[in-house]
Amino acid sequence: MGKSVMRIFLVTIVFVAILLPAALFVFQRKLIFMPRGYESSFRRGLPPGAVQLDFSTVDGKQVAFYVPPRGVGSSANNDSSTSTLSARLWVMFAGNASTGLDWLDLVETYPDGNTGFLMVDYPGYGLCEGAPTRDGMIRNSSSAFAALVKILGTTPTALESRMGVIGHSIGAAAALDFSMSHTPRQVVLVSPFTTLLAMARRAVGSPLCYLVRDRFDNPTALARLAALPHPPRVDLVHGNADDIVPFAMGRELADAHPEMIRFHEVKGADHNMILMSAEALLLKAMTEPWAESHD
């Protein structure tokens, strides 16, 4: 009997010390990412003129969507010059368990008709093949942007000069990753965490948190933007009732760069409903005039 108990004890120790960390390392992305596809009828909900952007990466066939300025129709499929570009372009990054087209509610209430919207999906989300990773998200955002540059017949610099980015939750991290290689005029972050390592530490503690593979690092990204000769304007929106990403994380990010970041506390807003709770605030921030271009 004593030997049996000892054997069970040793097996338990081995499981906890070796097998559990190994399982967390191998399967962690299934715990972190929550891919969601589109229903078969989703195209019926697309606004007039919406363009599907098809491209491929090492993750397989990928898809993003572009909604041109109102009244342009499907002209984005034709040869366009920079003189016909919208006054602004918003590149939009959804949160976990969401898709790019979940931004359509905000797009359809956006008051300025001379604005275009590029809605990015991640590998495994929407119509995209593959499985989500940080590297895959970076590839998809850059490739979707390149596809839009091509159909508009313009240049990356021309689009970046009129571009803002917005992201929610893990999409805020994706937006910042994109911003480090495609400098926008404005960044809007909704319910961002500091680092994925910090989120993992909250979930599984140390030392297991150090097994996290997708090292999203928003403080580093913001520091790089702040060091630019002409940093973008950053609006950070966080609900003080956030039950997933601590409100204190948003405050910490904003406090690190008060000269660049405007912090907006949304009282009573939780993590999943903040896009509805803060809709008026987001629309106001996204339509305020930008400073004159430094180009």
C-alpha cells in the first residue's frame, strides 16, 4: 500500500513538473486565441462597395475587407490615383473571438463619409486559413495593407500620411505591431494589456508564464512610437469595470507617455461591451482634426 501511494505521488510530481508545462507550451495558442469564422450569409451584411482583398502568406490563403468612402461604390476595383484617395483611412484590428467585420457597426455610424476602412482578419479567423500567431498577425496586417495599396494604385507613404489604426484587446497589440512598420497619424487602443507575458502571469503564475510564445509587448511598441521625430496621436480607452484586461494596465501604458497618449476612462464599461459603451467617445476621437502633416 505504501509503495502504491508513493508511485501515485511520483507520477503526480512528474505530471506537474514536466507534462503540464509541456502541454502548456504546445497547446497554449488554443487557450490564448479564439478564432471565429463567418456565417455563410455574411456577404449580405456588407455595405455597398465593400471590397474583398485576397492574398496569400505562409499561413495559406488570407482575406481582409476594405470599405471605401461613401459614394465611391466599387471604384476601388478600378485604377485610382492618390488624388481620389479618402481623406482618412482607418486600419482596424478586432479583439479575440471577433472578426474584422465586427467593426462594421462602428463603420456604419462613422460620421465622415470621406473615410475608408481596412478591416484585418488574422490567420484562422474570418475566411483566413492557418492558425493564429503573433507573426501571422503581423504578416496579415502588412499584406492586407499592401493589397490595398495595389488596388488603389497608390503608394504606402501616401496611405500612411492619412492613416489611423484602431484595435481592441489583443487587436490593440496587433495595431501597435503594425504601427511599428507602417507609421500612422493616430492610434486608438481599446482595452489594451501591457504584455502577454503579464497576462499569462495573472493566469498561470510564475514560472509557467515564461512559456508564453507570442510575446506581444505594448510598452515597447509605444516607446518606439514616442521616440519618432513626429509621434502619432494616441488615444487609449479603457473601461474601469474591465473583467479581463485590468484597467490598471491601460493606465500604466498611458502614464508612461503622457505627452503622446490621451487616456479615456469609461466608467462602468467591461471588456466585451466597451465598443458599444464608448462608441460616441471613439467616434469623436477618430474624427478630430490631425495636426498638419510633417511630410
